[in-house]
Amino acid sequence: MSYSAPVSVGSDDSDSVSAGESVYGEWKEDLLACLEGIKAVGDIASFSRYPAFANPGLKIGDNPPIPLPLAPRDAEVIKAACRQAPFGRGDETVVDTAVRKTWELDHTQFKLANPEWRGFLTTVALGAAKGLGLSNIKLNPHKLLLYETGSFFKKHKDSEKEPGMIGTLVIVLPSEHQGRRSHLIRIGCAEFLNGSILDELVSGYRLALTYNIVQQTGEPQSAAFWGQQAQEVKKMLRQWENNFPEEDFLVYPLDHKYSESTVSVQNMKGRDKAVCKVLQNVGSESGVYLLFGHMTRSEQGAMPHWYGYGAEEDDDDGEDTYTTMNKIYSAEGDEIDARINPEKEQILDMDKFTSGNADSEDEGEFTGNEAAENTLRYHNYVVVLLKKRSLRHHHYGSASLLQFENSISMVASDMEKHIDDKDTRTVAQAFLRDCIERRGISKNGVYMIIRCAMQLDDSELFRRVMSSAAKQSEKTHSKALDMTRDYLEEKFASNPDAVEWDKWIGTSAQNSLGTLHATVSKLCSRFKSEALRKSFAQWGLERLNEKLESQEVMTTEEHVFFTHGLKVYNDNQDWIKSTLLQTLVVRGTRDLLYQVLSFVFDNREKPEYLDATEVYEYVLDQGPGCLLLQGPDLIPRPIRAGGACSGPLREFAAIFNNVLDLGLKAHGNKLLDALCNNLVRLKAECKPKNIGGDVVVKLIGPLMTALEKHSIAPPSAMKDLLQLILGEGLHRQIPARPPKPLGWKHKPINKCNRFTGAFCRACDELHVFLANKKDQVWRYKSGESLRNHVEAMLRTSIIMGHFKLTTERVGLPYTLVVEKTGKEYADELDCWKESLVTLEDQVKPLVGDMVADILGDEAYRELILLEKLRDGEVGTSVAGTKRAADGASDGQPKSSRLRT
């Protein structure tokens, strides 16, 4: 090493070097040399299945050949000849069944008698060599291994057992067994270099032959050789993290060209594959992600004006250069949510990146004196080494949902592989929490983060992501609950008392009563373990009672909780009335009360629910005021003529009808009287002139229908309400009948100078013409700009046909001729008639005896039959029929129109 400060390597592979640009530059040179020293190899492991195989003809001593698949009696024969397999501990070879529990025979203690086995072994060797990227290898017999129920081998490292050995070939012979999965701990370019783990065999026997793989020609690629290279890279990356914390990424150009569909570790070629395998394995252990980027470097042409970073205005050769990285990919080739733009100092081996011919060229533009130089562009896929802790700071704001999911998947996968590493867990937690807070998450993102939260035992992260799942959709939340159930059952089924429900489900208790009830109901029914179900149900009941007591306002979110309670606790009517219904009346919103009462009425015939009459009586006795409509309910939002009322008018009318259907006539009269008095008293709040045009259809009409159906006389206050809604409301929305103009007089229009008061000769002359009842035509001789100005002032009226404009092109300046058409009055009259028809339709549901009795004859004729308004039409009805002097427009006596 050429660092200016001394370097020492400790047991944790962490070197200490002094900071500074020169030291960092030297370190980058050493890292580059280390990467350049890695040689090309194939995959670090290879696996194949062979449905057709040759029985090796295994013979042990004087016993007959062992048939396959392996039978238990033959397994016992093999076991009798074997010894407990040892393992290496430092310089010693020891037997310890707490670490390795396996039976073995040395290759000199058995024979493979079938001559066909050699040919099959050659086939296997060729397949393995191809997968490992090797040639001219030799397989030397090593051991026969027998695993019985309970066998295992804890994490261990293999070692070179003979010169030139670069790996181990394991052939598992046919036998019936369960368990015994192999987990390879990767480092460098051979699986066994940093160890492997063999799970415990659950049942049966597993029989395997092992061979040492020896490289016969070419450069030696022994385990020690690859291990040394990997450890050198690992040491360099540890130094980067510990000694240069402010530097968060580096770029390393690849030797080969790749496309977007092939840029992944799996598809790397030649030496690129070896380098990436090493970086992927040791980088993850060193707090570094291996990523790929599509980078473009432009030279010689001027830097684009929109480019604000990654630019080098003066390169060493005086050329203008800039670098962009358009896309970032994970090691698996999935585009992720990241943005990185490297400077020249962050690119290892710049010469490799710009060597050879440029991939594209833009012709330079001509300038004032001479042509500019062409812009050369070099496009390459590169390795990006990004410190894990920095990923969260390289988010790309406009990334797609898929890129965002790929980022989560990459972090989750890395965390699962290194779950025991504290730094990896910390990085993953911070990144995933950012994902939840930074933007909306898709359902796939939710599922991945839930799994991570469980693996991390991070209840806070779990609660946040479950809250996000609940907000998305019923399906997403349902699957999230299933994942929670599976995790809790796997971990606590045998010990349900150990579950900390507040830790895992506590977020629901922080939400509304309705959300908590939904979670408890859904999750409780999902548990397969009866013990867990009971434990959770007890926790849920306690939290529901706490929330019922503490929540200040009950909204429609709590609808299912209240209706469910009326059913479940039907046999405990004291609790229903003293707690459930009391809470509903005192703290429930009006909309919630409407929903619950409607549900109770609709299910009144079902015996499992509390009697509907009792529920209605209780609510009406305790607080009928909470059911009443308020003045603003009658007003459209936003306020507009003829708009729909904003409040729940139909719902109130339905509740009132239910009250009467249940036989509670006294309660109904009291409720309706309270409604009438309340709306009349609060009329200042609603400004009756703004009342919605559907108030009769939604409220007044249904109330009258209910009263007539049950033969109930309306309360006296009903007259005041009708006069308010009709007389002060709907009738006031009808404009005054437009007066017939005198001669050709026209309504004035706004002047262009109405705000400034500035003089405008054209507008003044125009207004004189409009106010003149004798003149139909105005001739305005002026320049084009003033003629256009007059035309602009009249544009709206011209479109409506109120004026006809022509230009006389005789002499200079030309003359604008403005002619009144007389259509203005006709249009206003038609508009007034349409409003009258609208009002007639609005009050039509109230034509009848009951409303006539309430209002009295005179008010009924005015407010319902609209006689005064019709009289304004000079003896002609809206339909155009001549009205009789003493009767209605249909020729019938007036009395027949007053009653229906």
C-alpha cells in the first residue's frame, strides 16, 4: 500500500488511515488494482438433478451391493461400518456431535462395483465444470457420508485437502428423507471458502458421495487463491466505510458491453462476472450494495444549458465534458428508485470508460466565426458501489411504482441474507421507514415491509405498515392480517401467553373504535390455534371496552361495532341500554345514528337482535335533538340556484317513517314538531332564499306521505316550516317578471371605464344609443380600433342575437352599423317562464288536501297552485292555455284544484 499514513489490519478487517484527498486517491488506486487482479471464473456453485442415473454398486466389506433407493435396513449396514465424521478446529481434527453429527467412510473403505458408474460420473463432472466455468478438471474420490434422523453440520469452512483442489462435488444418492437443506455462505469464487450450514435431518436417511475437484492445467485457482482475493476486496471496502464516511459511492467500468435486458450479475461475462461475484458477496458484508448503472459520458461538445451537475467544464485536455447516469439497477438487473450522477473523481479507471470509439456523435453547431466541435458520447453499463446507509439519500422523486418496489425488494433480500448483521438491520429499518413516510406504497411494497418488520422484530415498523395496509383496500388489509397470523402462529402457537399483542396489534388500538373492531374480528377468525384465538379475543375485548369509554366522538366508522353489539349482547339488555345505546346517543354523530337506526329497522324481524321498538324508544326518549336536521342541511354546497340540499334529508324522512311504522306515533309527533321549530328558529343560519331545489322531494313530500299513511295530523309548527321553505325559500328564487321595454330601449351594459373613470368616447356614444327608445340603428364612423372596441363590448349580446352588426366600407373611416333586434325581452321572458315551470315541478308533490288544510286556502293557492305568479302572465298559463275569468286554466272550477 502507498498510503502516506501507516496501515494496520485488525481482527475485524478494519484499517485506519488518515483522511484527505491524497489518501483517498491512493486508496482508490489500491481498490482498482485489487479489482483488476481478479481473474475470470464461472459460477461459484452449480446444482443439477439427474432423473436417470447409474447405481454405483456400493460394496462395503463382504456385504452384497447396496440397492437404491436406500432402504432403512441397508442404511444400518452402512452405519455399522462407519465412524462419526470429524471436523477441523484450528490445527486439530476433532469429533464433536454438538457441531457435526454425521457418519462417514473414507474412499479406501468401500468400492463402487458398477462399471457404468464411471460414465455417469463423467457426465456429472462435465456439467459441474461448465457451471463453474472450469476446464480440464479431475474428480478424486473422498468420502461416503451417511446422515440419519437428527444429523446436522453447523456453520463451517471446508479446506483444501490436496494440491490444486478448487472445490467439492457432492452426489446425493436416491433415498427417502426430509430436511437436510444446505445453506452456502458465499465469499470469493468458491462456496466453501467462507462456510456452509447443513440443516438437521427430520426423518429418513441421506447418502452422499463426495469428490475433490482438482484443476489440472492453467493458472492455479485454489480455494486459498480465491479467498485471498475476496478478503483483499473486503478489507478495502471496510476501509472505505470506516475511513472515508463522507464518500458514499464509486463507479467501476465493466470490460464488456451489455443491454438493459442482460445487465445483472447472473449475465456478466468473463472477468466481469468474477469481479461482480466478489463485490456482491463481500460488499454486502461490508455495508456496500453492488448496483449497475447506465452511464453516458459526453466530450468535446458544449455542456447543455440545462445540465447542472456531474459536469467538468475543463477536463485535463481542455475539453468540455459531462457525465450522466440515466438508470440504476440492482444486482439482479431490476431498475430501482435511485439517482446517482458521478463526478470524474468518483469513477475508477476513467481510461477504460473512454477507450475505443464513441458510441454516438452529435454534429457541432455553427457559431459566429467557426463551427463548434462535435460531441462524442460513450455509453456503458457500469458497476456502482453504493454504501447501504446512503441509499435512502439517493431517492429519485419521479420514480415509477415498480422502481420503488424493486428498491424495497433489494433491501429486503439483502437484509434476509444478513439478518444477524446489526448494521444491515439498522440500514434496512431506516430505509423502510422512509419508504412508508415518503410516499404511498403499493400492496406488494406493503407485503415486503411486513415480512421485514417481522424478521427484524420491529413492532414500530410493523404498526406503521399495517396502518398503511388498512388505508389501501380490504383485500390488501386482509392479506396483511393473514401474514400477521402466520407469523404469530409460527412463533407463539405453543406458548400463546408469550404474545405481546400490544406490540404487534397495538396500532389498531390507537385508531378508531371501528377500525379496532374490524381488525379484532377479522384476525380472530383467522387463527388456526384455538389457544391463540382465545388469547387474542380476550385482548381484543379489553381494548374495545377501553376504546368505547375513551373515544370522544363515534362516527360512521363505528357502525358495524354498534350493530354487532346489538346482536352479540342481545341477552344483556341492561348493558346495551346503559352502555352501548347511551354511548351512541351521547357521542354518536347524527349520520351514525341514522345508520344504526336504519339497520335496526331493516332487521326488526330477526330474533337475534334487540327489539327495534325498544331501540327507537330509547333513542327518542334520551335525545331526539341529535336526530334533527339543521338549517345548513337545506342549503346546497357550494351554494347555487336550484342545487341539491347538502344534508341527509331523505335519511331523516326515512327514520321518521320508521318511527310511525313501529307504532310510536307520540314519539313521531314530538320528533316532527321539534324538527319544524328547529328549522324555523334557525332560519337565519340557512338564508331561506338559498334553500336547495329538491327540499320538497327529499324531505317535505316524504314527511307528508308518512303522515297521510298513518292518518296522523301534522303539528301546528308544520305551517311555519312550509311557509319558510316555500314562501321565503323557493318562491323567492323566482325572478320578477321582466317588464316590457319602451320602444327600442335596451338594457345598459358595463362600460370599459367603469373602474377607472377614464373617458371613452365610443362607450359613451354606445350607451346613449342603448338608452334611446326611438333609435333601432346606430351608425358609428370611426377607425378600426374603436370599431373593434365597440364590437367587443357587445360580443356577448351579439352571440345571443340581441344585436346585428355590419360594416359599411364606403369612404374612410369605415362605418360600423349596430342594429337592435328586439330579442332581448323575449329571451328574458322565456327565462322567467322556465323558472316558473321549475317551481311548479318542485311543489307538485304537495298538491293535496293535507297541505291545503295546513296552509289555509289563500296560502295554498299562492304557494302551491302559484296563482299569483300565473296571474302575472296576463291571463295565459305557463302551458299557454287561456285561463277562464273565474277558474283554472283547464276550465275546471277552482275548488276542484284545491283538493286532490
